[in-house]
Amino acid sequence: MAFQRASGVLLHPTSLPSKFGIGDLGETAYQFIEFLSRSGQKLWQVLPLGPTGYGNSPYMSFSAIAGNPYLISPELLAKQYLLKEEDWEDIPDFDQNRVDFEAVIPYKRKLLEIAYTRFKQGYADQDPQHHHDLYLIQEQFKKFCYEEADWLEDYVLFVALHEENPEILWNQWEPAIAKREPQALQQKREELHEQIEFQRFVQFLFFDQWLKLKQYANMRNIRIIGDIPIYVSHNSADVWANPENFALDPETYEVTQMAGVPPDYFSETGQLWGNPVYNWDYLQETNFAWWIDRFRFLNRYVDIIRIDHFRGFESFWQVPAGEENAIKGEWKLALGDELFTKLKEVMGDLPILAEDLGVITPEVIKLRDDFGFPGMQVLLFAFGGDSGNFHLPHHYRHNSVVYTGTHDNDTAVGWWQRSSNYEKQLFYKYVVGFASGEPINWALIRIAMASVAVIAIVPLQDVLGLDNSARMNVPGTATGNWGWRYSDPDLLNQDLSDRLLDVTQLYSR
């Protein structure tokens, strides 16, 4: 699909300011959209929106489809009379610069449980308007549960079972449940009815708030770029419900081959993600139904789909179970060409971006170009080699997306503070405007905006000129990531909007 020249900002909703310790889909999300609109931006890129598991990573989710409950805004629930301000009178003094997941999750869970109780029992007051609103919510909830049953029922049962045994993986549950024997599952549905109904309600709230936010963005000519991770967590509803799709032992359901990438720029020992790789032969036998369902669903909730780790659709790095790093892996062929052919046959030309970073071969490039997907360039990678470095703008193709950096990179300021003298000298030679005293983050933003790449994306940290302390993720490290937040909505002031608008208009974005 052809894209129009445009630019946007990368910001995960967890990074928004909020009194509840984690960014959510409430007022500051709407304020951020207004900032994008004032600044001439047309795109908002988010990370995966699913419920996070180990390490709080958006790329290690309990579901490829479900929404993260902790992105639900309590203040929006109060407008629906599902919460009252008095419900959060005991709000802790959360860190405003980082998400303290261990403190935030139980607190927001408590608020969601209050909202569920109020929804279930009905409003205690006698205001007819409140009761009418509750009736509408109840009808919308029933409609949501009916329309989303294909994925929702597996997910809510999985979560209820997981919360019953939070310390063990699903393949260690009692065998009848792990193997999904119908009678055993039905018995558990009856036993855990209330917990399951709560999880249905939470998913309804998330998607209700998300779709309203997306509609608001679209009305202001802002399109949302969503992220589809190539892999899913072993400990997820997806793998439990569809074990045949993955490289698992058929008896124990243990992972036999793990996903990752070989040693590269980010890590000398590679990255061992631990997710199970796919059984591509089985996926092909089923006409890639599971993958097509993922794309179909995400296409309803975002405007553009960014495929994470695109190169894994041509061939993927698999590491035998038991290895402690990704060095002893091997490349295996995937069936991306067949998948994307089938996807196009079923859904037509989708607005897809390909994250094609890493070890990129001619075969990966051919797969990307055969389907017309824009690839990626990253400016923070551009100055570590010579003039042949394809991340330098004079090598860019029109059909590409340029980033100053991604969620896996340092910030622009943090990179500059740690860059070598060689990188600095090449940058000085390449960027004439920097001699005028332009801050490093704005120099990189200007280079991205000026390039021929059809889309330019800038992390909000670089718009704000923040240093390494605002980094979102350090690949290869399991803890301490994904927590950055900007603390004050007033940071997105008119002066910042004007500066971003000026450089956006200058380069016709």
C-alpha cells in the first residue's frame, strides 16, 4: 500500500503522565493527540498493547490480541459512574518519572474490581440517568462478549487459571487442563465463573476506551501505528489454545526451540528471547488461519501495522532449549512469502511497515519489496561506519521509514554523550547545520524530516531532548525496562509544538 509523506511520534501509552503511576487512555492521552495535531504530526506509533507478563515487556504478553488492563483510565470510568473519586482517595505517592509495576498493578487491579462490582450490582443512587447509562454499558458489554468470543473465551479462562496458579506455567497445570480436555475445561469455567466474568469485563473496558481514543485521533487526522510482535510468549493463551502452531514437545508442551537473534550490534552473545518458534509446516496446512486472525483483529484497532522482527518471516534464528544465550543457534527458513500471499488474498493490501533491522539478507529484502512494505532506517546506527552505511540518509529509498531511534535504542542525547570520537567526527562532516549550535536531538530530527523516506518517526524522548535516563529498553536485559514516563503534561507546550511544526512543514511532511 502506498503511503503519503508524513511524520509522527513514538510513545507507548504507559509513558503518559497519570496520578495512577502508569500512563493510561485517559485525559493525557487526548492531550498528547492534541499536541500531535498542533505540531503537524500525522502518526502516533505505540508498542504492543497486550497484557504484559515477565519483565513487563509489551513483547512478552499473555495474549496476542487482548488489551493491557492497566492502561484503563479510572477517571474515564468515573465518567461512566463505574468509579467515584473517593475510590482513589488512598492513592499512593507513585513515582511520576517511572512506572513502579509492582506497586501499580495491585492498586489498579483494586480499582478495576470496584468498577466491576458496581457494574454487576448496579448503581446505588436513584438517578435515572445513571441507571440508563448502566443499561447501555451492560448492552455494549454483551455485544462485545458475543462478537469477540473466538479469542476472548480462551483468554479469560487462561488468565483465571493463571491467577489460580501464578507461579507455574500452563503446561505444568493438571494434565486435563493443559491438554484442554473439554469436560475439564467446562468444570473450570464453572468453578472460576466470577473471575472469568471479571476478565471479560476488563477487556470490554480496555477496548471501549481504546476505540474512543483512536476515533478521537482519526478525527484530528492522526493515524495510529500499532505493533504486531512476530513471537508470542510461551506462557500465553495463544500457545495454550494452539500448541500445534509452535515448536513444543508434544507430550510435555515444553519449548523445544527458542526464538532470538544471533550476536549483533546490541549484544555480543545475541538475544535469547525464549519464545517458542513456529511450526511453519502446520501453519501452512491451516492456511495460516492463526496469523490471519491476528492481522484481521489488529487492523480493526490501529490504522497501520508495524511488523516487529520482519526478517523472521524469511528465516529465523532458533536456539535449542536449555541454552543460556543465543550463540548456538541456527537459521531456519520460514514461509513468509506464502503467508503474505494468503494474507493479501484474504484481506487485500494492508498498510504494513516492516521492521527489517538486524541480519538482513537479499532474501529478506526481496520478501519485503515483493509485497511493497516500507523498511526501516535508524539514524543512531548511521555514523558508526563509513559513507556506505545504509542508515545514512543518502542511501534511503522513498518507500521506507526513518527513525532517530526506536524503543530499543538510547535516546539521541544519550547516544551523543556515549558516542566515539569517530562517530562525532563523521556526524560533524555530514551535518552542516550542527555547526550553528543546534542541539543534537533537533539535528537528528531535522535529518530524519529532510530525508526522502516517506515516513519519519521520532520518539518523544528525542522531541523533549532527554538523556539516557529516559531510555525505554535495553535489549538483552530482562529487568528494569519499559518504565519511562514523562511527568508533566505541560512539557508538551506551545513552544515545543511550534518548533516541531516548523521542521515538519519545512520538509513537507
